[in-house]
Amino acid sequence: MTRIFIPKDAQAVALGADRVAREVERVAATTGQTIAITRTGSRGLFWLEPTIEIETAEGRIAYGPVKPGDVEALLEAGMLSGAAHPLRIGRPEEVSYLARQTRLTFARVGIVDPMSAQDYVAHGGYAGLTRALELGGTGIIDEVKASGLRGRGGAGFPTGIKWSTVGLAEADQKYVVCNADEGDSGTFADRMLMEGDPFCLIEGMTIAGVAVGATKGFIYIRSEYPHAFRAMNDAIAAATQAGYLGPSVMGSGHAFTLETRLGAGAYICGEETSLLDSLEGKRGMVRAKPPLPAIKGLFGKPTIVNNVLSLATVPWIMANGAAAYADFGMGRSRGTLPFQLAGNVRRGGLVELAFGTTLREMIEWYGGGTRSGRPLRAVQVGGPLGAYFPDELLDTPLDYEAFAAKNGLLGHGGIVVFDDTVDLAAQARFAFEFCATESCGKCTPCRIGSTRGVETIDRIVAGIEPARNLEIVRDLCEVMTDGSLCAMGGLTPVPVLSALAHFPEDFQRAPTLMAAE
Amino acid sequence: MTYEPWDASIADEVIARHARLDGATMPILHALQETFGYVDRAVVPMIADVLNLSRAEIHGVVTFYHDFRSEPPGRHVVKICRAEACQSVGAVALADHAKRVLGIDWHGTTADGRVTLEPVFCLGLCACGPAALVDDEPVSSFDPAAFDARLAELRA
Ligand SMILES: Cc1cc2nc3c(=O)[nH]c(=O)nc-3n(C[C@H](O)[C@H](O)[C@H](O)COP(=O)(O)O)c2cc1C
Ligand code: SF4
Ligand code: FES
């Protein structure tokens, strides 16, 4: 019997992986070849999806991108023994795009069976929790602090410090909440991890629970991710069945249970306090801080809120040691970040690298330039609240502080490439429009300012009093930056002002008209 | 996709099944929409009663979230991504094309009840855009030609 691995990752499915898997089953049955297909996550080399990997004596051999119509020829050519074929990629680990990465958080994604706790353990899973149980609460927290891990959701707050605040809080009930709202355009790492290695997130949350004495966890998953939602539910059921969740995790006497909840299409619910309100069954309104969620969080109890990647990195840190993790990176950005290459790029995908690689290397070496083949004009890093950078800024290293120094942000590590057909005035208008649509409505600068921003950019683009209206846009940005409760209103000026600063010509296209009556 | 026609006793069962969850409102609303395809406003007092919350509070939740429809959708739902990474590869042209071909705007349903068109901000398929969900099936490289082909496949 030959073992075959075909991704079930939503991106691979969108490219036809389900149809390919069905065709492999069908053709193998008609030719009498015995196979067993395991549906894995994706390795994140999307231009090669759908891939088929075959277990052979020399390790796995990959073929891709495979169309259903290729399957017969592949099997005929001897794919099951790793034979030659124009679609043969070879050993996936040796593809340079993957070989040059440092896969820590994503070590198992695309390799393991995401439905199997047993397979997870066979690939090193639960070594982290085993060590964590030996270290105990403060020992775990010290280790997370020493690793230098900063929150991967966007704000970059040190994870160990957050955990120690929750650990020190006195309460009859504490919670661990995973932020899987991943709303930023250009990001999909949380989705890939949940679909490809859900036990890793479960293990990370369990370690967090043990560290601070929380017995209950929730994963808040955006409704746009139905595949990830199902994968997490299946994995939670399997982990509970196997005793990795429940009244006594791995027989340790620590109780920890997990539940999932679905978001409902509101970007603001990625903001942690809005997320907590939504989890409580309310409208997702942003709460004023203090009190911090670490002190007064879900249902008023001390709560860890962390991004998927922050939590899913903890098992690696526990298993390999804080020092091993902190060895990667630059400055105050320690470890690796799973970057996501997206938009108009030839080789989009998941690129986990130590901090410090330049944006240019990412886009040119990994991405292979634009997909359209036209010149690159702008890159937006960090989601809808991130800056648009021109070519001159591409040598900026991917590091929290280096990006801040250029008035940008790394956010959740999404990198969106635009070619020379992009109109930055339209992008600036979209930033305001998005803020107007997604604002929770609590503060006037965010709610009203964004709507006025859309109208004002429309006037500029129409050539109506451009100088005066540009001044109004800058004033609006200042009011939003200073007068917003959260980063939705507070950072919407970042894409707008970066578009104005680096691409002023896009705001001057129309002939100037006289002021409208 | 097929949904149950609105039925208060089915709604009662759906609500009861999720009422004991922490923060039950959202799971209940999702389950109702999954059952009926939309959230009938008649459920507001029903949920309020069961969860011992005010009607105003439940109404506020239903209307806050973009996902919850107030009308039954068409037989097929096409959600097209409007976010930046998809914009960089033609999402705006795709959306204009889809609206023109279907003769509807966002959230509209074709007169024959066949297709509902909804906007979505990112599906996590940003490396191979434009992206869409067609009846919950993810689709990549959804250019106008792919849209036309897919539309032809959608049965009545
Ligand atoms: C408008 C807005 C949207 C956000 N969206 C997300 C999100 O989708 N996922 C996420 O992890 N953090 C998001 N954040 C950041 C969270 O508020 C919070 O910082 C994070 O969940 C903390 O986890 P971390 O320390 O592990 O990053 C968002 C913040 C704002 C202001
Ligand atoms: S800035 Fe906007 S989204 Fe944030 S709290 Fe204020 S109104 Fe709500
Ligand atoms: S931006 Fe369209 S799928 Fe992410």
C-alpha cells in the first residue's frame, strides 16, 4: 500500500485539491493500485498547489501543480514509486523556497495528519506540554519571557509579561482566549495553522492555561474560515478523547477544556476587547482600557488573549528552550514570523523566517516579482491599517522597530504586492471606506472622520479644490490618530498618509476645477 | 443550498439546543441562519426570553454583525472578496462584472431567486486572488471569465 498526502487546506481546495484527491482514488481503484490518502495542511507554496506527495523509501516525493486531468498520466508514469514526470517536484524540503525558511511555528504544517493526535505526537507534539508540566506556572512564564516572544496579532506586546499579569491575578476562574479572527487582508497564517496543525494550537493554549491557572479556553474563529472552524472542532474532540483536554490533562491533575466560537463578519472583533464582548454574546464594541483583559477580561475574569501564532509558537519554545528561540531574529524582534506573501506576486505563500530579512528579498527572491509581470509599484505590509511602501523602502528589514521607523507596521506579517496599475488615491479612499464600514461606532473621529475622508478624497480625485481638501484629509487623519479609542480609527491614517507621502502624483491626476457651489 | 422555510417551532428547538453555552447569543444566531438561511426578526423576542436578556440587546446584536441576513438568500450565495490583496489582482473589476451580469448590487438577490451576491473582506486566500466563496466552496483566480463559467454551472 502506498501512502499519499494531498492538502485539505482551503487554499489548496480552492485550487482543486478535492477534485484531484477524488480522481486519484478513482484511477487507483480502476487500476487496482492500493493507496491510502491522508489529507494534510499545505506547505504554503501555493503556486505548486494542488500537490500530491508520495511516501517512498527516499522520503516524500512531491508532484504539482496537479490538475485532475493529469492524474491518469501521473499514475501511469509510476508516480506511486516516485518516478519521473514533468510535474515531479522532488523532495519538498529541498525546494529552495522551503529549504531557505526557518519553520518553527510551521514545522509540522503540510506534513502531519491534522485529524490525528497520534500523528501529532509522532512528530514531536506534546513534548512542550510535558516539559511545561515539569516547569510549573512561574517556570513556564519565565521561559516565555526569556524567549522574547511578542504577540503575533499585530501589536507585538511581550507574551510572557501578559501571562504573568494573568498569573498573578486572584480569581475563581480565569480564561485563555485565542484570537483567530485574522481579518487583515493578505494574511492566512492563522488559517493554515488551524487547518494544518490544530493540535499545536490546542497544546499552546493548554500550556497557557497551566501557566496561569486557567481551566477554560475559547477560540474565536472568523466565519470566513469554515474549514478552519471544522478542523479545530474535530481536533478538540480528538484531543479530549485522548485525554489531552479535560479534567486532568495528560493525567497531570490540571483541568483544561476548549470551545470554539464563530465570528460574524466584523473586522473590529479582531480587536481584543471587542472580541471579548462578542464572545460574551454582545455587539462587538471596543472597551476602554484599563482595565486590561489580563485583569478583567472575559465575563469580567482575568483572561489571556493571544493570537493563534503566539499560542502555537509556545510548544516549540517549551520543547526546544527559550534560548534556542531567542537565537533567531534581530533587535527586540526575537524568533521567527510566518510571513504571508500575497496579492500580485508570482510565488505567493507562507514564508516563515527570522526577523531581519528585507522586504525586497521577500518579494523578489521568494515572491519572484509581480504575477502580472508588470513593474512593482507599491507594497502594503500589515493589513488594512498598514502603510503602502514604494520601491525605495523595500530595503527595510522585516522587524517591528525598523518598520515603525518608516511610519509603517509589520502587523500580522501580511505582505501585499501591487503592480503599476494601482491607484493609491483609490487605495487611500478604500482605507477610509473600510474604516467607515467596520468602525464599532463608539468614537466620533473614527465613525464620522472616516466617512468624511471618503468624501474628501472623492473631491480631490475630481479636482475640486485639491490643496484645501488635501489639508482637510491631513486634519482628519490627525483627529483620528489622536481621538480614537483603538487602532481601527487610530491607524487608518497610516495607509492614507503613506499613500499621500509616497505617491502624491496619484492625487493630482484630475485638472483642477473651480470650487463647487 | 437548501434551507428550512421559517417555522417558529423549529426555531424554538434550535435556540434551546444552544441556550446553555457561554455567550449563547452568537451561536444561536449562527445556528438559526444555518437552518433558515437568514435571521427572521421574529426570533428576537424568542431569544430574549430564553436567555433572559432584553429584546433591544438581542436586536442590537443581530444588526451589528454583517453576516446575519434579514431576508432569505437566493438558492446560491456568491461571496466575493473586496479586500486589498484581491484588489491587486482585479477584484474591483470582478465585482463590477458580477453586479452587471447579475443585475444586482451587494446583498441583492436576482429576480429569479437564483443568486445572492455578498461582499466579504478577505477569505485568507490572498495569494491566488481574486477569491470567492460559492456556496461555501472556496474559489481562487476568480476573474470575470471564471465567474461566468461558474455561474453557468450553478443549477437553477
Ligand atoms: C481593529 C483591530 C483588529 C485586530 N484584529 C486582530 C486579529 O484579527 N487577530 C489578532 O490576533 N489580533 C488582532 N488585533 C490585535 C488584538 O487587539 C490584540 O492585540 C491581540 O489579539 C493580542 O494577541 P497577541 O499579543 O498574541 O498578538 C486587532 C486590533 C485592532 C485594533
Ligand atoms: S476607533 Fe473606531 S473602532 Fe475603535 S473604538 Fe473608536 S469607533 Fe470603535
Ligand atoms: S484579500 Fe481576498 S482573500 Fe484575502
